[in-house]
Amino acid sequence: MKLKMKGCFIPVILIIFLLSGCSAQSQNKQTEEYSSQQFMMDTFISIKAYGQNKEQLEKAVGAAFGEMKRIDLLTNRFPKQGNKEYEKSDICKVNSYGDKRPVKLDKDVFKLIDMSLYYSKISEGAFDITVAPVMDLWNFQSDNPRVPSDSEIKEKLKLVSYKFVKLNKEEGTVFLTKPGVKIDLGAIAKGYAAQKAADVLRKYGIKQALINAGGNIIVIGKKDNATPWKIGIEDPRDASSVAGILSLSDETAVTSGDYQRNFVKNGVLYHHILDPKTGKPANKTWSVTIITKDSGIADALSTTLFVLGPEKGLELTKKLKGIDAFYVGSNKHISISNGLKNKVTVEEGSKYIYDKK
Ligand code: AMP
Ligand code: MG
């Protein structure tokens, strides 16, 4: 489903939706709810926070949005030169002259790139922020995405390798070692920003909250004193139904799906998660949801595991601590990591084949 807004198409990516209302208020008459929504990072972000003091909740949520906005501005690669937002974006600077001289980075942007390089290494390049020049060929974020020719892709793939990105820790800089290389933090920035927002809420003493950043979910605490939050994982082929239901407390669930930003041409679905080896949409997965404690990590891994596909992706979760995954594969199988079996329910009669552990 797509929503027309401000002249451009923005995918509605409420990937995961809440199955049961937030019942915090009903547990304790003094518990207040404060909720607010903003459009940011190409999606609707909603924050609901619960506590005793409404003014404090409002302050906390405002500060959390402020932090997300800061990360958004620093990482947005789309503003044009001359624009005020361009000046605030580290990624615009890196993509404009980072192949000529080192660019000094904000600490969070440094950390984002550092994390990205780590996930590239452990996935042997399935995750790769230098995919930007090939992303631009496809133009998914525009009104007019297109299927590039094989020769165009081949040419731009010469610029795709995380090995061209060199960080200098002492100087806090990045340098792109090949002319024309560009980076795109779209696979990690939203989750990272949502995590920073959750950290802000916690600093304000919030013990119960829910952040929904266009389907990147973070829950703080439990839904009430004893019950975890119930979160539905959207069926990648039917937005009105769920493929599974998660029980979460103090965790995050981040989904990458082929239904989120895509177009159909001659009956073929083309979507925005590219296999950096081919420059084309990765095709082993319909959706994968990562469940863990840190939303930046979950976001990086959702994209990584999407590209790797269920077999290699689930193998990788075994090597990583505290990472769980829920896959809907393009073979119509649901498969999950070991740690998830007590946290997820797939309804009897699901249209998918559930490879239960
Ligand atoms: P996500 O929805 O978190 O999986 O992120 C998808 C976004 O990440 C795309 O819109 C691109 O901006 C970027 N991207 C696409 N393919 C890759 C990849 N293989 N590695 C890293 N980033 C990617
Ligand atoms: Mg991601």
C-alpha cells in the first residue's frame, strides 16, 4: 500500500502492529499515557509513554523525538547542495567529497558506519552501505523507480564494497578509497535513531513505553506489571493479517520486507533491499524480523538476514549472542531461530508452512 504525501510516494510501513491495546492505564488509575506522532525518516514515528506525571512524559517524548531528528538530519543522504538540510548531513558531505579527503564525523555517524562495517564483515558483504550508487540506479525513493540494465548495474557495482570505507578512530573521520563511492545508511539509521530515542526515555525515568518507527518496534518494560507486549508480525503478502505474534518485554523487533518499498513491472516485484553481489533485489526472503535488545543492531541485521536468506541467516544467528529471527521465506516457509520458540506464536492453519523448532 502506498500513501501519497507532499508530492512523493511514501510507503506505509507499519510492518508490525499492536494486537492488544495498551492497558497500562487500566492497571493503575494514576498511570497516565502520553502519545505523540511525527513524520520523520520517510515514515510515521509514534511514541507512547506511561507514567505518573504527564508533564514529565511530554518532556521525555519531546526529547526522544529531538534525538531522532538529530540522527535523521545527520544521516539523510537526499538533500540537495545549497539546501539547509544538506549542511546538517554528514552523509551528504561524505558522498560529496569523502573520496577526496577524510571527513570529520559526528560521533553517532562514526558509530553507525563502524557498526555497518562490522555487519558487512560478518556477512561477507551481504550488508553493504556502499550500495548507494546502485540504489540510485533503481531510484526506489522516487515517483519513478525503474529497472536498470545489466550493464548499468555492472558498471556501478565496481563502486560497491565496504572495503572502500576507511574509518580513522583517532581522528573521528571517514575516507572513501575509490572515487565515486557513496554510502547509504538507510538499512540501519532508523533503528539506531529509535534506540537513541528509547535511551532518552529511559534517562527521563520512563519505565513503560512503546516506540513504533514505521514498523521498527521498541518496547520498554512490559505492557503491564506481568504481561509482555503482544506484537503482530505483518503477513508480507496480506497487510491485514499477521504471520506470527511476538511476546516482548524490554526488547525490539525490526522487520525488513520486500513489500515495503517496491514496484511491479511486467508482473515482477522489484524491491529496495539489494544483494550487493548482483545489484538486484535479494530474492530468498519475503520478510525477516529480528528480535533483540538494541534496535540499531536489529535494523542492521534485518537487512543482512534478508539478503542472506533463511538458511544462511539462521546459521548466523547461532554465532551471535541474543539475536533471534523470524523468517517468512520466498519458499512460503516460516522459520525461526532457536531462542524464539517460547516467544512467538504462529496460528494453526497459517497459510505458511511453519518449520517449528
Ligand atoms: P531495511 O528496510 O532496514 O532492510 O533497509 C533497506 C534500505 O537499506 C534500502 O532502502 C537501502 O537504502 C539500503 N540497502 C539496500 N540493500 C542494502 C544492503 N544489501 N546493505 C545495506 N543497505 C542496503
Ligand atoms: Mg535494516
